[in-house]
Amino acid sequence: MAAATFSSLHHKISVSNSINKAFHPQSSPNLIKLPSKTPRPSSFNSISPKPTLSPLSTRPRAAADDVAAPATAFHGVCYVVGDNIDTDQIIPAEYLTLVPSNPEEYKKLGSFALIGLPAAEYPTRFMTGGEFTSKYSILIAGDNFGCGSSREHAPVALGAAGVKAVVAESYARIFFRNSVSTGEVYPLESEKRLCEECKTGDVITIELGDSLLINHTSGKEYKLKPVGDVGPVIEAGGIFAYARKAGMIPSRAV
């Protein structure tokens, strides 16, 4: 989605600074004013499958106004990275010619997710040869995740690879904004430096309602910062899908 397109919609929708209450001001962009969040069930047994987090401008949809059911929790194996993971490491520039709205090219984007990580530092690779999705559905990172050049392909590639949520100490503002606007992944913030608490391969549950991360491998639990008002936008599949659902802009013809 081009920055100009997002900016145009941004002028049509009332701006709210309430999002920054849930995320520190250096990592969270101003987004649209949203209704109060519905309380989430907190039971581990309420884990639901990954919702379809596809924005209208990227991931193909059967119907333009189909909106996924809200997620309450995510469960899977985590992949751990350090600080200052930039967008060129998430998806190198040579793959930006792939068009996310094309189903085959969207699939290919997933196969290249995090391919730019240096092999010397990350001998365990996020993707293995010939696969389009990763076995790691939760990404845990350090400070300033998603820094570098602005490219919506970064969260799209992670979503295409099967990532449900990123849990980082902090984010580059543009990556956070793109994650919400595309609806591809939940950009969650940790209260502790979880990239030093968790290891690649640990089994993780994230409970959104309780803002809790459970590491079943280590037996430890960690508080996360609340997802806040961006949650409904991501659940809807991105900002355009949310705006159509809320009646802020006209619905697309099926």
C-alpha cells in the first residue's frame, strides 16, 4: 500500500492519539479513533486458530468485506532475533518486485521472509529451502525492530510466512504503522527484554486479552503491553477493511 494512499484515508478518518497510551510514543503511530475493546477471554483453553489478517490491498480475498473473527490467543513455536533488525533483513529489496495482491507472488514473499539475516549470527534459519511458510509462527525481537527503509512488504512477508505476532522490545514507527495498516501481524511490545529470556524453538502462547506471553518450554510468564485500539484494525484485515466494515468509506463491490 503506498504511503500516499494511506495518507489519503488518514484525512478521511478522525485521528486519535489514544493508541499511544498503549504503546510508547517513539514506536507507535497515530491511527484512527476506534471503539473500546471488548474484554477477551483469558483461559489458555480459549486458543483459537490464526485469523485471516489480510488487507484488501495485499492478501487476496474471496469477498471484499469478509472480516476475520477476533483472535484471543496465539500458540506456536518462536523464532528469536536481536536488536535493530531492519527491513532489508526482513525482506531484501530484490524481492520488492513481487506483488502481494497476486496469490502466487504473495506466497513467494513468505518464502523469502527474514532471508536477509546473517547466517553467521543466525545459523538456524527462519525459512528452510523450498518452503513457503515457516514452522515459527511467533517472532520475538529486541529493540528497534523493523528499522530502515519503509516497505510494506516487510510485515506482508512475515504474514505470508505464517507469522501471527511479533513481540519486540520496541519498533521502528513505520514498521509498526505498516503492520497495523496491512493487518498482517500483531506488533506487540514486551515489558522485559524477551529476546534474552526466550530461545528459538521455545513453545509460546500469547493471550491478547490478558496481555500475557507464556513460555511453556521454560515455564515462565511475561506481561506484554496491551494491544490497545489497534487490535480491531488488525482483526479486520487492515485499515481499509476496518474502515469499510465501520462504514467510514464505501464498501467494494463483490
